[in-house]
Amino acid sequence: QVQLVESGGGEVQAGGSLRLSCVASGSMIEISVMNWYRQAPGKQRELVARTSDYSTHYGDFVEGRFTISRDVAKKTVDLQMNNLKPEDTAVYFCNVLARQGGGPPYPYWGQGTQVTVTV
């Protein structure tokens, strides 16, 4: 089983910054894609940022404010969020596509961390 633990959420004023971190653990895991999603109350979960061996992608709403970074050896993925807006308020989830023990790839989710941006 692949386990994901997120940290770094909290409350910040508009224009401020937060850094989210996620660490994956489990035996014999091979991670191909690491993502950050978010879900605001009453809205669908949406992709914030994605990173793989080949590319990095951001949601349109990011507009250059966020940066995703990955440490393959440590199995971590961070999301640096700058110039936060109240509409960024949501629960942020770490998500990975990983193989374990040579099995097929499977998506795993963290428990989520709350980000609240006040005016």
C-alpha cells in the first residue's frame, strides 16, 4: 500500500504564500506522476499541478503563481503557492500514480490539507 501524507496547509491573507509538502511511503514503490488537486466547498475536485519525468502542467487558474517540485529519491512533491487569492481556498490533495512491487500503476490519494485565504 502506498501512503501519502500532506503538510503545510493553513490560513493566510490574500497575497501571501504557503508551501505544501507531500511524502509517499511504502515498500517497492515506483512513482511515475505526482499531482496536487484541490476541492473547494460545493465544487468538483480540480487539478492544480502535475509533474512527471517528462513534463509539468498547471491549471489555467494558477497563472504563474504556483510551482510544483519533486524529489524522486525522497518521494516527495511540494507546491509553492505565492500571491494567494481568496478563491484558492480549498482542501488540497496530493495524488500519485504508482506501481508497487512491479504491479500495475494505481492512483493513490492523501488525506488532504486545508488552505484558507482571507481577504
